[in-house]
Amino acid sequence: MENDGPLDPKTNGRGQDGVPGAVDIREHRELIAQLMSAEERGALLTTIMDACNDALVSTDLRGIVCSWNLSAQRMFGYTAREMIGRSILELVPEDQRQREQEMLAGIQRNGQLDPFKTQRLTKHGQPIEVLLTVSPVRTQNGAICGLSQIARDLSEQIRSEAKNAMLSAIVESTDDAIISKDLGSIITSWNRSAERMFGYTAGEMIGRSILEIIPADRPQEEPMILGRLKNGEHVEHFETRRLTREGKLIDVSLTISPVRDGEGRIIGLSKIARDITERKLEEQRKNDFIAIVSHELKTPLTSLRSYIQLALARTAVRADLASEKLLARAEAQTRKMSAMVHDFLNLSRLEEGKMELDRSIFPLAELMEEVVGESSILSPGYRFELECHHGPQTDADRNKIGQVMTNLVNNAVKYSTAGALVHISCRIVGDEVVIAVADQGIGISPDDQQRVFERFFRAGNDKTRYVSGFGIGLYLVSEILRLHGSSIVLNSEPGKGSVFSFALPLYSGPAQGASLIS
Ligand code: ADP
């Protein structure tokens, strides 16, 4: 067919008379007339009009509606029966009718008009924003006999534009740096706070790799984050450091989420970076304070304990039972204080990244006996049961594992009532030894179970209110075990009790001076 060829560039697809598509339409009409009856042509036209998502309306030159498709009915609420024969101006808000009439008259004079945004009224008087394309309808000889109007409902588009504008305003006004990047780590957006935090403008960073702000000693971070997100994991409050334009390192907390397309495929990442430099400095000051205070307390406390032990020995010689009892209590209190100071020292070492393990091979039963022995002196009102068969040995830091056990046993006592049983056990499971401390105490609610290993966390309820503590014991327990490549497991039921357990590697070499108990 001749007309299937490219548009004539001189007429830009218009007929010789300058009327858009005039020649094409005439030829098409003839062809269609040969192929279809008038009835078939009408049915085809109605089907096409009704299948269209836009409102398609035709009017005569006075603006009287001649055709009205299904989308027009959906959009404006009038049926074709209601609208055909009525003026199209009924859809136009009163204050815009004059302008609309002038515009329609202009089309009749000058032909096609560019699509424009305007308002229409629904049957219920509700205004809707539409994009209107008005074209003249021509007779075979090119004379304008009516108008066709295509109205596209812009409500959804306007809503989503408003939503986008709101989101952009939030992104631009927040104090956090919000950055998006594609899967190749190329930055695709960079908000004002990112400019402030890192010193680069959006213009400078969009199109560049995020690696620009990742310190050279952390090359593994980006692939690690990508890997976790691809596995469907979330990355929240990931604390790390980033590099500013001036080469300064700043502490940031990152929350990274995948950006997905309509089919749910990950097409990029959005990253929220919060500057936590101030918080880190505050933590540093706190750690320094804890380190200094505990260090200063350690020496006088050791002397105090020695003097009490000396006095105890003298009272024993003099058989002064009353003084001996009082001094024994004083000595127990200094032991408790020493344990606290020890915890604080370890906490500050841990925070400084200076906690190191001093591994050796030792029998677990012996250490457990020591811990239980100490606890029975400090908490005589409780029953301790030690169960450790086979005398297993392990390869770990004896002092620190002792501290883990002491903390767990002390907690078992602290959060139980006097007379309760504290059961400490070890058993071999495969190539590991599982150590467990079970109590019959107040238990821990499921919500608190998620948090008890956080630094400074203390469950706040009626039962714990009067129990003293700092909320660092379990944090130290979990961190010490983490350094050993192990982890703490908690099973607890409020009102029934708790079991804390952890596993250490079973050393199966020759015994290292083990004292076996069972
Ligand atoms: P502290 O005992 O000094 O508060 P921890 O870090 O040792 O700090 O424990 C954190 C919190 O966990 C405690 O405040 C307490 O609420 C809860 N907890 C720890 N051990 C037990 C236990 N055996 N039974 C019940 N609650 C416990």
C-alpha cells in the first residue's frame, strides 16, 4: 500500500492542503469501504473507542455531544444516553466556559491544537484534571464538521507527582544523607545532607562510584552489603566510617534497602547515612571515664581485700567468732566489688578493641568448681548444683571463660529468690562441650530476650527494679564468646526460669593436669 511508506518530510504527514492526515484518511476510507460494510465499520469503531482508556467524545460545531465512549462514562459518571445531545460545556466549570468556547472557536478556524491541561466536572460536580487533545473532524472534502476530544484523567499522575514532590522535600530536608545507587555501585541520587556531610555536590557525585567515599581499608564492605541485600537480608544501623572530600573520616550509621522494579527485581540500593561522630565521641568520653575510674578503684580495693584477709587470719587465731563473721562478710563484699571493677575494665578494653584472648588448654570442670565455690561463699542462701561428667578440656581463654560463667551464675542468683537452685552443667555434644547455667528465677519476657545482650540494657519491671546492676554482664558474656567464635543461647520462660548456654571446642589431646569431677 502506497501510504505505508514514510511520511512526506515536506508536509510532515499532512495532506497537500495542510490538513493533518487528510490524504491518508481519504485513501484509507476508500480502502476500508471496499473491505467492510458500513455496519461492520461502525461496530469496529465502537469497539475501538470503548477499549480506549481515555475518554473519547465527539461533538458537532455547536459543542453538542455526538458520541461518548465507555471511558468517558467511567471518568465523568454520565452514560452515553445521558450525554449524547447535550452540550459538552456542561463538563466545563462555569468560570472556564468563556475561555473554552473561544478556544474551540479557534480550533474551528485554525485546525489542530496542542494537547493542554484543563479541568472537567463529573456528574457529581467533582472537578478532575485532564489532558485534553482536541482535533477537528473533517468531511471528505476537508471541511470541519465537528470536534473530537480525547480527555486523559491526570488525577493519578497529579497524585503521584504530589507524592513525589513530598518525598523529594523530605529527602532534601532531612539531616541524614540519602543516596541511591545502581547495582554497579554508581551513584544515581545525592541529597543536600549528603552534600553537607561528605562535601561533594550532587553534580559532582551522580554518575561516580560510591567507592569514592569508602575508606581504602574497607574494600570488603560494599560487596558484603550487596551480597546481604541480594539474599533478602536487611542492613540496618551498620556502623562504619566514610571519607569526606577533605579526606576526613567520619563515623556513620548506615541503613541500606533494596530498590525494586515493578516485577520485584532489585535494580539499585538506597542508603541512609547518619553522622554519628558526636555520639562516638560521647561514647569515647564515657569509656575513658569508666576505664580511669575502674583502674583507680582496682588498687585500693586489692589492698582493702588483703587487709581484711589479714585481719581475718588474726581473728581466727584469737577465736573471735563475731569479728570473724563480720570480716568474712566484708571480704565477700570486696569480692563483689572486684568482680564489678573487672567487668568495667573489660568493657573499656572491649570498646577500645583491645580485648585479646590468652588461650590455653584447661579442664572445664575445675574452672566450674572454682566459680561455683566462689558463688557459694558470696551467696550462701542459694543451692548450687554442679554436673560435669567426663572432665572435658577446652582450648580457650581461662580467665575470660571464668568471667562468662561468673556473670551467668551471679545473674542466676540475682534474679532468683533465696533458696532457689542454680544448676551448672557441662556435657559433650559431638566435638563441643556445652556449658549451661539454669535457674528457677523470674525468667525473661520474649521481647527482653532479644535485648538482654545489648550494652547497658536492663529489663525494667517490678521484679528487677530493686536488683542492682549496670546492664553490662551479658554484653560482656556475648562479646567474650564472640571472640571465641561461639555465641550465647538463651531459653527462658517468665515466672519459671532461664537457661543460658554456650559451646566451646572439645580438646581431645592429652590431659593438661585435669582434676576430674562428676
Ligand atoms: P545486670 O544484671 O547488671 O542488669 P546483665 O547484662 O547481666 O546486667 O543482664 C541484663 C538484664 O538481663 C538484667 O538487667 C536482667 O533484666 C536480665 N537477666 C539477666 N540474667 C537473668 C536471669 N538469669 N534471669 C532473669 N533475668 C535476667
